[in-house]
Amino acid sequence: MKKLLSLIAALLVLAATLAAFWPVEPAPQKTVPPRDLTS
């Protein structure tokens, strides 16, 4: 069980590190107007 918790903790740290260095707003592949989502 401790190994699983350690793995999850390591993944959280990795995700936080990637999020810190990743571009905040990467260029979207395609832009979809909000009105198309409600139709």
C-alpha cells in the first residue's frame, strides 16, 4: 500500500513540475466558438 501511495505522490510531484514549466496557455489546435457547444 505504501508503494502505491509513494507512486501517486511521485506522479503528483511530476505533474506539478511539468505544470510549472509548461506554457500556461499553449496554442490551441482549433478554436471552437462557445455557441457551437450548446447546440
